[in-house]
Amino acid sequence: MATRQSVNEYLQRCTDAIEYAREQYKTGAQQEHYNETEYTKALQGLEDSVNEINHLSLSANDQQQDQLYRMRLQLQELQNKMILKGDAER
């Protein structure tokens, strides 16, 4: 079973990944192009976070699973937004 501390620490790492990805998205929108390396790194961070959430959810209790599910939705929403923006610029 996942401990409360491990879930909270992981949720904080996810929040950090979201903040970094939002910065890269914002920079790309302002410049009408983006630093491909940093943008890709941000997308990979979001993907890694989603995969880790899926793994952590297996050992989480109901409340933790709900928290992780909501975080996963946030990660995937931003990930989709960034992918669509990247596709639109190609």
C-alpha cells in the first residue's frame, strides 16, 4: 500500500512537471515557435508522470486513487494541449 507521504511527494513532483510544461507552452505561444528540446523534455516529463501515476495507483487506497486520478487528468489535459499545438505548427 502506498504511504500518504509517498503519494503527497509524488503529487508534488507532478505539480512541478505541470508547471514546467506550462512555462514551455507559454514560451512557445509568445514566440510563435518553441525550443524543441525543452518542449519535448516537458512533454516527456508529463508522459513519465502519467505512467508513474498508473503504477502508483495499483497500491493506493480509494482516497489516494481519487487524488491520483485527478492529477492524471490534469497531466493528460496539458499533454494533449501541447501535442495539438505542436502538430498545428508543423
